[in-house]
Amino acid sequence: MADAYIVDAVRTAGGKRGGKLADVHPVDLAAQTLDALVERTGIDPKVIDDVIMGCVSQAGQQAMQVGRNAVLATKHLPESTPAVTIDRQCGSSQQAIQFAAQAVMSGTQDVVIASGVESMTRVPMGSSAMFHMKEGLGNYKSPGLEKKYPGVQWSQFVGAEMMAKKHGFSKDEMDRFALASHEKAAAATKANRFDAEIVPIPIETEDGEQMHTVDEGIRFDASLEGIASVKLLSPEGTITAASASQICDGSSAALIVSEAMLKEHGLTPLARIVDLTVTAGDPVIMLEEPLFATEKALKKAGLSIDDIDLYEVNEAFAPVPMAWMKHVGADPAKLNVNGGAIALGHPLGASGTKLMATLIHALHARGKKYGLQTMCEGGGVANVTIVEAL
């Protein structure tokens, strides 16, 4: 089977809810990232076969095929560029990468952009379901689902608490993990380690137009005392907002091409895709599947966890990467080396290509070879993507 290569991967700096990206329409936010990818790679826009865009809350300003609308809003992509919007919950744009790679590896397409967008300020999480429920238009949980899972409330918060309890993590341990996320993200920002992946976004401020280039959620003065003082999400639980990913606005994109296109267009790839895996398991605990998906991916790739130089494991909640490390025997020093979603934010549909941008650029900055990315997803699904830096 043919290889698929990542030529470049980019992301916006995260915006807090109601923060610096709040005034940017998600269609335009995604369009600017697509344009930046085209400009950085120098690819002829006319040869792009498809744009696959992840987005979770496909309602309001993210409705009516946000992927296609983003293409139409770009400066560079012609109207003839197709696009599709997909939803695999938090792994939506990681799945976009995998669909793009599969198209290239199968030989059916040669140049595909994988991307994602989520404005959690403008389209609140869960609003696509809650609005209809409040209007009396029904519940997403069908009679068939209720019969199979009677009384079950599908909740990532419940799943996170279940994981913490199952794997024996205390509140203090999770608070310390959260602090480390902020410390690593702050250090990476101060050392300009995100510069290679961030697309500057113009924003209007009281002082005129400025470029948004710094992740807004990082607490540069974070302390264990401050994190420990945050209120519990559940009185009987152990998780707080401080040990959970931050609500975030953002977009991201990656250009994936065949070997023939590398040669024809004089492109230099950053990485080769080694393995694409997706698995599903318990939809109630929901967030645990990356543990088992990683085992399958490593076996398929003929690699061990010790062969992997860097890991990006989405910090939806602290117990997810903590349990992942414990289960697969991973080295903590290789995990989310520039911080994770607890500090940097988790813009749902954009997080997959966002993490890939961070992973690939970190591999190059550190002179490392193999990277592994995994994401817990609603419904008990998980994606794993393994890449080789070139």
C-alpha cells in the first residue's frame, strides 16, 4: 500500500470562552487556517482533491456544512474544491487525518487537507442537542438505546470520575498533573516552541488590530495551591475544572499527500504516517478506550511503547492520560511535552489536527523519530495515529 505524508500541520492559538477569538466567526476562523496551510506549503490550490473538516457542534454558525463554507470563505481555494464535515466527537479532526491518509494510501486521492474547527464560545458544547430538547423536538437517546442502556446518562464528567476511581487516582495526584500541564505549556510558550505551528489570527482590540498568537488558557503563574482550591465538579467526586480541559475556540489543518505529489510539486514532508487505528469500547466509562486502542496500534505497527519518542494524549481530564501512561507503561517524560488541553484548551473538533501539529513540530524540534497521538471520544471510541518524523 502507498504511503501518506504530512507536508505541514498548523493551528491557531487557543482562545478562551468569550476571549480573544470570540468575535471571529468559526467559518472565517477555519478559512484562515486553510489559507495559511496553502501559503506555507506552496501547494497549488487547484490540485487539492478534498477538505475533510472535523466539527462536533454542527449547529448555529457551524451548521450547513461548515467545512464547505470554510472553503468558500478562503482567499486561495477555488469553488471547485470539495469539502465534507465529520463528527467523531473529540477525535473528529484526528479522524479527518485518518480519512485523508486512507484516501491517499488507497490511491483514490493524492492531495487532501485534514482540518477541524470549533468555536465553543459561539456554538456552546451540547447545544445541537439541548436546543432541540428544550423546544420539545425529542431526545437523541432513542427507545432502542434506552432499552439497551436503561437509565444511563451519557456523560464525559461521569466517565472521568469513573476512570479516576477505577485507576486509583487521588485529587492531589490529578491536581499535580494539571499543574505540570500549565508549567510545560508556559515553558514552551516562553521558549517560542509553538511558533512553528501557530497561525496568527488578526483580532480587534481597544488598541486596534493585533495578532492572536499565544494560547489564552495558559496560567503562567499557576500554583498547586490555586489549582487545589478549585471547586469539585461533583460533591462526591475528585475532579475539578482545573484538572479538566479548557473550553476553547480554535481551528487547525494538515496537508496530506502521496509520494507522487511530493515529487511533482517539490514538497518536503514533515512526517510519514505509520499507522491508523480506531477502536470502540465501553460507552459509559467512555474515556478509557485510548488505553486499548494504543495496544492495538502498536501491535499493528510492529512497535513497542518504548520505540515511541513522544506522545500526545489529549488531556480531556487528568485521569485519561494518567491512566493511559499507567496501562501502557509509558515514560512520563515523553508525554505532552509542551503541555496539554488542561492548559492549552480543547477546541473539540479542532483538537485532532491541533495535537498533530504540536506532535510533529515537537518531534522535529527535539530531533526525534516516532510520535503517537491518541484521543478519547464520546461513545467510548478512540483514535490512535502513529507518525515518523522525516
